[in-house]
Amino acid sequence: MADPSVLRELVGRCDSLRRSLARGGGSAETARKLEDATYTLCVVTGTRQLDAALFVARRQLALSLARHQPSG
């Protein structure tokens, strides 16, 4: 499992860049940054597509959070 801080940063970056492109405010540079972030997230999560990578990353983050919650 990837480090949760790395996953959070990559998920946030991908989400932000996708929103920017969806609003029509994205440039070729924004698209390239999203491609780079997607590639990195896919490598870290062992997936090949952004949607799958985001799903796996969010699941890993949820598991990490659950493990660090105090039981009681």
C-alpha cells in the first residue's frame, strides 16, 4: 500500500485538474499535468486507468484511516 500522504496528494491533484478541464479552463499544460498525475497514481495503485486508480487510492485511504482510528 502506498503512503497515505502520497495518495491524498495525487488524488487531490487529479481531482483538481479534472475539474479544471471539465470547466473548460484547462490548457494543454493542464492536460499534460493530469496525464502525469494519472500515470503516477496508476503506478502507485497498480492500475491502468484513472477511474480505477482513484477507486483503489480512495479505498486504501479509507482503510488507512480506519486502522488509525482509536477503537473503543
